[in-house]
Amino acid sequence: MADTILIIGGGLAGSEAAWQIARRGVKARLYEMRPGQMTPAHKTGLLAELVCSNSLKSDNPARAHGVLKAELRRLGSLIMCAADQTAVPAGDALAVDRDLFAGEITRALEEEPLVEIVREEVTEIPEQGPVIVASGPLTSQPLARNLFRFTGAEYLFFYDALSPIVSAESINQEVCFLASRYEKGEAAYWNCPLNQEQYEAFYEALMGAERTLHADYDPRELFEGCLPVEVIAARGLDTLRFGPMKPVGLVNPHTGEQPYAVVQLRPENNELTMYNLVGFQTSLRYPEQQRVFRMIPGLEQAEFLRFGAVHRNTYLNAPTLLRPTLQSRARKDLFFAGQITGVEGYLESTAAGWLAGVNATRLLQGKAPVELPEGSLFGALVHHICTADPDHFQPMNANFGLLPSIQGLAPAAKRERRASRGPECLAALEEFLEAHPDL
């Protein structure tokens, strides 16, 4: 067996895997095809570039993503370390300056003597392992074809969407107001309030706008957690007001009342010069985005620094193909990590990279790969993707629904149970680490 672990893909998962391998004294060769060969979504050659939102979601320890962050910090995640170092204001969420974030991870790996970064496209799975495939949802066509031949299984796919980014200078601050929902954390979001008349006019314009998705698309191909705003709107007049435009927890200081609907703008960088339209992933054509989104109060003169977009993502049918160690069922020295496994989200991809990197290292060192405890959120997520119904498998975010159900409890008991979820998950992880001191 070789003395170097090969990693295909320099995104969040591949970068995390390389770091964990090196931390354990083993060589890693990280292949990244950018910048020589770009994807439809990437803009730079930096490792771990964020191509969608700059938010890593809630950092609240009472919420699922806050718990997953705590677990990853405990496990020594490079991605979490870089995120904490490059954070920008975002209420109780953890958002990052995307360029500083990717730059910090690239620097760390370039300076790590046990990590070799190779800037070239890999079109076939290497025959000699260990190998970690972390090529992401935008896997190149040649490698995708090779993976298809190897798995002998049908690939699944869905359409993922990006939100527009606007210039801070172009936001009308006399109309918008700074606040975070329920006044949690600092007032980090610009909020664009709409009354009923404005909301209904916006809705009609959105529904009539020209989009890039074909009319005959299969809605099952769209991941429920990242739907284009116009697809959500098509489900009914009020769906946006209960989704990305919900006004709950916000009071307009100009009127002293809760708006009928609201669009939140989240900072994209530390300098607060760019703002993301939260939850406004879209497939509208660029001129239509300008026309429709400038109907939002406060964005009448919006300067679009990045338009929203939709691209096709690819992922494995994990319950059929993967073990809970993230090893291939057909080849024990082949691991998969990141969104190609069917996890959805930045932190989820990072977690998969951690596990694949650790287990590939253990295999090389003659140790048994480990399965994470299902009592941890990290372990519950991996267990889910590897044991779900393969006939109805879809990408999965980290959420408390992966843990034992709290259905049937009284409301007060449910609140108390949810509050205890984080400590319970961390305790399960701590017990696991104590039982595996060589990790």
C-alpha cells in the first residue's frame, strides 16, 4: 500500500481531509483542477472557496448547526478554525469573509509540509489507495463518467441555487432598518420591509418573470433546503411570507410595527460593502433579477455585484454505495467525502471530510476505521445518509430530527429536551473520543 493518501477535490471536504491526515503524520496529495479547469460556480483557484452563501448558519448552541460547529471545533477542524478567524457580523449565525476564509485555508495547506497540492484534473479514480473522492457536487464530466462506471448505479441530481449580492452603497438606509430577528446578537442584517400592497405586487412580478429553469423540470430534482425563491412562491401567495420573507421577530423602527413581509440582507465581508439577499436563491434571468428585485423597498437602486444562478449538482446514492465509515462498499481503500456523499451544507461537507481523512489514515496505519456515535449530531448525520431508503434518498442537512424523536412530549418538555440536545451530543462525542485515544 502507498505511503500517501490521494484526495480528489480541494473544496471544504477535501481541504479538511488533507489537514486531518497531515495532523496524524501521514502524507496527503490533494488534487484540485482549479484554476486551470473551472466549474460553473467557482470564481477563483483558492481551496475551500464558498460558492453559495457566506453563512455557515447558526452558531447558537441550542440549534443543530451550532451543535455541529461545537463538535467540529472539538475535533480540531481546520475549516472551523478559519471560519472563526474570518467571521463577519451575522447575528447569532456564523458568516465569513469568503475571500479571507478561503485564503486562510489555502495558506495553511500550502505551508503544511505533509500536504502536496497538485493543480490538475483527475479524470479516473486511482487504482492504488487509499483514495478520497471529495470532488463535490460539481464533479467534472470525465470523473463523473468514471464514477458511474465504478459504482454501476444511477446518479441522482438536483438543482442548487445561489442568491444575488448587492452593493451596500446602493441600499436605501432610509427605508431599510438594521436588526437581527428577535434581537438576537448584534443588529447585523439590513431588513427591507414590505406592506401588503408591495408584497402582492412583488409576488405577481416574480411569478411572471422569465427564468432559466425549463418549464418541464421535475420538482423532485430540486433540493428542498435550497429552492429558488420563485419555486417557493409558485406554491401559493403566502408561502414566501412563511419562508424567506417571514417578518416574525422583526419590528420596523420607522413604524413601530411588524412588517407584512421582509427581505433580509446579510453582510458578505468584514468591510460591510456587500450584502446577500437571504433565501433568495433564484433562476431568474439577470435582467429579470434587476427588474423584480428592485421592486423590494430599499433596493430600488440596487447595484448587483453577483446575480443569482442555478446549477446542477451530482451526488451518490449513499445508502447503496457507502459504509458509515464513508468507505465504498465495493472497495475498502476508497472513501468519499463532502456533498457528493449526499450531505448538504458547508459544515456537513466539512464533517464528512474529517471522517474520511481520519479513516483513510487509520486504514493506511493498519487500524480499523471508526464509526461515529449516533448520539452525536455528526454521527447521526453520517448514519442517516448511509442507512436511508435508497429509493427516496435526498441530500440531508444536520438537524435535530436525525436524533431520537421528541414527538408526544408536552410543549414545556419539548423545549427542555431541545435545550439538552447540544450537551448530550457533545457528551456522546466526548465518550467516543475517550474510547479512541489514538484519534
